[in-house]
Amino acid sequence: MGKPLNFLHLDMDAFYASVEERDNPSLKGNPVIVGGRSNRGIVTTCNYEARKYGIHSAMPIFMAREKCPHGIFIPGRMERYQEVSKQVFTILRGISNKIEPLSIDEAYMDISNIPLRPEQIGDLIKDKVLSETGLTLSIGVSYNKFLAKLASDWNKPDGFMVITEEMMPEILFPLSIKKVYGIGAKSQKRLNSIGIYTIEDLFSLEEDLLIDLFGKGGVEIYERIRGIDRRQIETTRERKSIGVERTFRPTRDKKMLLSYLKDFSYELESDLDKRDLHGRTLTVKIKDEEFISHTKSRTYGHYISDGEEIYSLAISLFSEMEWDKSLRLLGVSMSNLLDRNMEQLSFFPSQKNG
Ligand SMILES: [Mg+2]
């Protein structure tokens, strides 16, 4: 007996494109690409037919048009997708109230209290969602979040996969390193350049080397691919803020303080990346040697997650703060958070202008 399989991850298949096909059955069998109306836009979702032409999400529309001139390009109806999403989440909440939504079409479910086998729970969810919405989804079940999410991606669409403790780590070995949360395109390139392509390659690296390469994120990568992930399902996704703060030996050396601020800004970037979040309100916090704290916040007109941008905004907030004693703590935090997947909303021009 391995660890209990309490984590279920589910992901609607080609969600926006599937909603379009369902609402307009004449689209079925054709490559359907949902995305920005102009050629400058990007592909938000495409159906599996379109993927055969090498089209994928985040690809510029003009490129998708080149690859598949006869494809059906749809600007997208965000309100409709949100409506259907609500319907799906209502179904899910009828099965378990321990749900952590990750985006409009993706969620974790804690299935520890459901007295059914994972396969039965999977069938139950799929049947209900299909009969009530006409849509399919893919499900992964495992003993932690990381593996459940990998499993749901295993055999899309309409997939179902269980990863048990006994299957680890070999089951992951053939997968590309890009499947590992925390390894973005940049890191992937860097690893490829030292001959690391698969999780098996990555598995051979010492923890220290991963820490050298990825900072504290390296520990996570080292653990994840060994099946260690302590994150629990957070049913209230409404996280208020994410921040980094640290205490140090009191100093008034501005250069030193700025270098801390810089480090924390980049750390904040990677914490936001990991959760696929960005935010609009930045706060800088200081505490002086007499333990008096001050904060300064500002809300911006756009969402921010880039470390360099965080740093430059943090510098200006910091420079507006008054302090005459040595500081013993600095912190930066982001609030007014939004899931980045949800922000794709703004890629859609309003229906009227078209
Ligand atoms: Mg999806």
C-alpha cells in the first residue's frame, strides 16, 4: 500500500474551443482556434483538430493562420465561458466541497472523504459534467498535487490517470523537464544546454546543483520529481497577498538595503510564477531597530509579476518612506492578486467593436 490517493486534479479539454463547438455543432471536425480578433492577438485555446496543424495556445494568431488558413478563428466569448465554468464548478461542488479552483477550467479536489475508488470518482465527475454541459475533461489522481496535475495531462482529452507511489519515480523519467512546475522556458534552455532534457536526466542532478541553478526553487524541483509535495488543497483560493520579508542585522547602509530589496523582488517574482499569479498592489514594509514598522503601498493600472518591474517600483516606494534609524527588516508583497489564466480575458476585444 502506497500513500493514499487523496488528490484529484481536473482540467477541461480545450475549454473555450469545446464550448464553441458545443454551442455551434457545425464547427465539429474543423480546426477551431479561439483567440484575439486581430492578427496581433494570440491563440487562447484551440481544439484538438487545430493542434494537428501545430497550433497551440499562446501562439500569435498570424502564425496560426499561416499554419492553418482554413481554420475557423473565433474571437471568443469570455462571458459565455465563465457561465459554463460556473456550471462545471457547481457540479464539482455537488461531489465535494473541498475544491481549489486554479483557473476558469481547472481545479484540485480533495477526495479523501469520498468513499469510492479513484476510478469511480473519475467516472462520476466525467459523466455528470458530460451529461449536464456536453463537455469532456481530463482527470489525474495521485498522492500529492504535483503528481495529480501531471496525471491529468497524461492522456488528454477525456483522460484519466492514476499515479501511485509504487510507480514513482520511473513513471516520470521519460517526460520532458518542462512538465516540472517551476521550470519555465528560460530554465529549460539552460538545462538543455547542459544536456538535461528529461526528468530522468534531472533526477541524476544533486540537490546542491539544483539549488545553485534555481535558488530555493531548486529544493522544490528536487523533491517534486521524487514525489515529495507537501502543499495541501486550499479551498479558499482568495489569497490576499504574497510577500517576502526578512530580518537582518540593523543597518542604514542604503546600498545594502537596496540589494536586499532587489533580492526580495526577484524572490517575489518566482513565488508569483509558481502560483501563476500577478498583482496590482505593491507594498514595501520596513521595521527599524526599535521595532517600529512602516508600510507604503501603491496600486497600479496593470498587473505585475516581473522581478525587475517589482524592484523598480519597490525602490520608488522605499524612497518615499521616512526612516532615520537603522532598519532591521525589509519586505515586499503583492496583493490584489489575479490568476494569470483569468487575465486572458483582456486579450478579447469587446464584442461590440467588431
Ligand atoms: Mg483546460
